[in-house]
Amino acid sequence: MHTIVQPAVSVIIVNYNAGPLLTAAVGAALASSVPVEVIISDNGSQDDSLDQLRTAHGTDMRLRIVENGANLGFAAANNRVLPLARAERLLFLNPDCFIAPDTLERLLPQFDAHPAVGMIGCLVCDPDGREQVACRRAIPDPWNALQRLLHLDRLVHTTSDRRLDQRQQPLPTAPTPVAAISGSLMLTTRRALEQVGPLDAGYFLHCEDLDWFVRFHAAGLQILFVPDVRVIHHKGGCSTGNPLAVERHKHRGMVRFFRIHQAARYPRLFGWLVVVGIWAHFVLKAGVIGWRVWRQTR
């Protein structure tokens, strides 16, 4: 049993069938060396992830579970519980991302050290310790996305800060402003959200983080990447049940992001071609998924 104290950080986790990963992620967050509260926004999970969580941590007064009763999408589920958060600092954390006891203790001082910073991320790694592609990256646009899709990003001359995959670049030796961080761990503040607003619930799954990063930059707020703080992300822990639906939501998000933030820069015909290209890519992905399912059921 833990007494209720004012948290330094409100940790917000959206759950959708994360299984035992949810309990592990919550346990890691509750073990933080700074006072935290953890708020779960459950999107109608049909597995036993909430039962496991309640068995392990149900008596901890720092944990609150909100059952949405349906899958609202990632952004809407985060926004729904945001009014319940009591701390000034807010950590949006995936249910398959595990922080260390000192993660928040080491990240929080960066807000004071860098007053222009509105959001902080860190080195997000696979369970085997390899850096994940998304933890320091550029904002996708039609050109760098096409280069990555065709595997031309190493052949075509592109400045390192415009490459979607920056893992080939040396890690910075100090906290560094970047265009985008991993959406699996986003540490921000209430003051920043008063300027930028919450996540755009028009995105169901994927690209809502990119939309947020663009809006943070537009508000004059930096996004800081802290390279010497490492967390483990079991990527896709909540996305394995229906890969075709995940791809559909991802590509819808791509179209929405392009139309909101980039389409006005290009001629209308080019914008139409970009949208057609996004959906053509979805058709190819759907074909690959269907082929894999067919192979498994033979």
C-alpha cells in the first residue's frame, strides 16, 4: 500500500491487449525514483491484461485504470484521461516500453537546463539493445519517404538530419534538439500543452506523434533527444492482433499528416499523386500480409 503524494510526473499509458507487457511497464514506472502516478486508458482490451495488472498492482493508490469500453484510438484515449493527471510533467508511455528507476530523475532536469524545450525523448532500444529507428529522426516528407521506401537514402545525397533513419549517424554526446523522437516515450509539460494542444484525435493510430512534433516546433518549442538515457521498447506489443488494420490506420494517418502539414507546399496534381502513392503502398503491404497469412495456413 502506498500513500497518495503529489506526483512529480503523471505517466499516461494507453492499453490495447498488451498482455503481460502492460504489468511489466506499469511496474517499471511505479519503481521510479521520483514520485509518479500511473493512469491507464484502456481501449476495450479483450485479453487479460487488466486482470494481470490489478493482481500485481491493484492495491497501489498511485495507479488509476480508466476503461473506455471501446477502441478510441491512441490519441483519443490519451486525451480522455489527460484531465485526470495531477502533475505538471506528463509522460506519454507505450504499454510495451520499460523505463528504468532513474529514467525520469535524469530526464526531468533537462527542462530547467533548456528553457526552450517542450518535449523530451531518449534512446529507445529493442530488447537486444539495438537503437530503434524512430528515436531520433526527421519529419517524413514525400522526398525522404520515397528515398527510404526505395532504399536510396544511402545513395542519394541527403543531409543526415533529413534522413528518416539516422541510426548510422553517431549518437550525440550531449542532449540535442531533433525534429522528432519516438512516440513510445514522450515527456512534456502542461505549460507546453497549453501552447500546442493535445494529440489530434483525428488520427486513430500512427502519425499522431509526428503531427504533435510539427505543432511543437511551430509553437517555438524544441524537442530534445537525450542520448545517455536508455529505455527498452518491445515494439508492436499492442499491434500484433490485426496487422492489416494497423497498416490501414497507419496509411490513413500518413494521408492526414500530408494533407494537414505538407500538401499546401506542392501543386495540387503532385499532392494527389502523393495520396495515390500512399494508398498504393498500402495495397502492396496488404498483399504481403495476405501472402504471409496464406503461407501460415497452408
